[in-house]
Amino acid sequence: MDKNTIDVNYVAELARLKLTDEESQLFQSQLGTIVQYVEKIRELNVEGVEPTLHGQDLCNAFRKDVVVPSMDREDALNNAPARHDTEFMLPKIVEDA
């Protein structure tokens, strides 16, 4: 195998996967095609091109964490099917806990 060939059986063993001979041949062929494509991309002249993670600018989608008026606790608890003091009571959803 040359330096650009990925040993599918070795990778499958590391991942604890059992591949049939047909799957191994198929994946070997597909990985070979991917490696050829990456080699083709390496031929591109990218001098002066800044590395980037995204093709478009990102902006922060989070809002500022500020206190705003919200529903009164008692009003919220009035909608609860069951409550204990100032808490909602919920049915147990975890088995054997």
C-alpha cells in the first residue's frame, strides 16, 4: 500500500467493526476516491487566502442575560396539576430509581 491508501480493515478493527469482504472492498474503493479528491484539492494555490471555519461571517445569536419581569410564582403554580409548597410535583419518570 502506498502512503495515501487507508487500510479499511485496520480502521474497522480500531472501531470494533466487523466488515464482510464485500464491504471492505467497497469502503476501500470509496476511501481511495476520497483520498484522490483531497490530493486534487492540495494542488490548488491558496496563497493569500485566509483560513476560515465558515464561508459567512458569524454573529452571536445569544441575548444579553438581563432580568426582566416574568410570571408570578403563585400564578405559575396555580396551573400545576400538583404542587408541594413552592414546587411543581411531577410523576417519577425514571424506572428503578
